[in-house]
Amino acid sequence: MIINTPAIVLKSFPYGETSLITRCFTKEKGKVSFIVRGARSKKSSKFSHFQPMSYIDIIYNHKSKNELQTVSKVNFREFWSKILEDLRSITFSMTILDMTEKALSLEDPFPNLFDTLKDVLRCFNIQKGDPNLLFWFYECALLTNLGFRPTLEKTEAPGLIIPDPNKGPNSGTILSSLLSGNISKLPNEIVTPKDRSIISDYLWSLLCYHCEGMEKIKSMDTTRKILSI
């Protein structure tokens, strides 16, 4: 079956002498692993398309029995190059990609989450909105789309004591607004240092609880330090 779908590249690594293996979040099929033959050869133009955070259109012949799908054609949809100019934006964006890659199973579509990821990265690119709020917004969307929408009144789960999300001056109000799922209406309450700490700990605790291996994401160490500033 021929698939033509928008995709966001989550990660890539070399394979053999000239090829790449890449993992993409596609709108139609969810997370898909591809082999891009010859992408690292001097004559190929495909290498740049499969860098993390690339937003592309990809065409491939989907074969359900194959672990790696073969790319037929690829084109850029948008360029988000300005993200690379800001340390906070690039750090948050790369961690978001890592979280997405870790949380999703192969070929399990989440079209609404795909659109949210696209919108959040667009906002980072044009520096629209507070980066901390955008990062927390995506964490809320990830939990919600996976079926684990946070309940702010609930502070316990089997085997886990959840940090109280309402303990900060504005943390509960901010989280409630983020959970509404409207990126055009991010909360405008003052985010105090205590709010930052509580919101970060609350959402990260839930993600680690619900998503196996999430705590192993190395980029999150740096991200949590930046979130606290």
C-alpha cells in the first residue's frame, strides 16, 4: 500500500556505509522506522531531510511484515531553522522528540498528537509563547493522547505518590489551562519559581509512571534545569 503522509523526524542513525535508519512520527501511521538507502552518499540529497525535527512529506510502499519501511520520495514541508538559534528552544524541542519517540509504539497513529507536536515546534520556531509553557503544554497533550489525562485532584496512583499540582501559587490554574488543549490560549498567570518546580515534577512523574523507559531520557536532565530558571 502506497502511503503519502506528513512526518516529523524523531531520530536517525547511520546504517552500513551510506544508509540511514530513521524513526519518524507520521500523521497517517504513527511512529514508523525507515531505511533510507544511500542517504549518506555524496550524491544524495536525502540526508538533510532526515535530521531530527525535519518536517517532511514522505512517500513509501508500506509493507506490514517489514520492520523497516523503504523511502520512495521525500520533500520538505516547512523549515524550522530558527529553533536552532535559541538554546532553550532547541533543548526543549529535542527533549520533546525524545519523549515522543519513547512514548509511542510503532505504527499506532495519533493524528491529534501529531498536529500538536507540529504546532508546538512552529511556536518554538517563531518564538511565540513562553517556552516553558509550550513544553508543559506538549507534556499534557502527550499524556492526554496516550489515555492518561492528568486529574489535578488525584495525588496518588498504585505505587506512586504524585506531587500535589495545586501546591504552588498558580500551578493548579496553569495546569488546568494547559490541559484545555488550546495552544492559542496559553495561561497568562505569573509563573513563580515554586510553580515551575511543581509543574515540572508533576508532569514528569506522570510520564515516567505511565511510559516505560521515559526516565532514561538523558536530555531531560538538562531540560529540567532550564525549566527551573
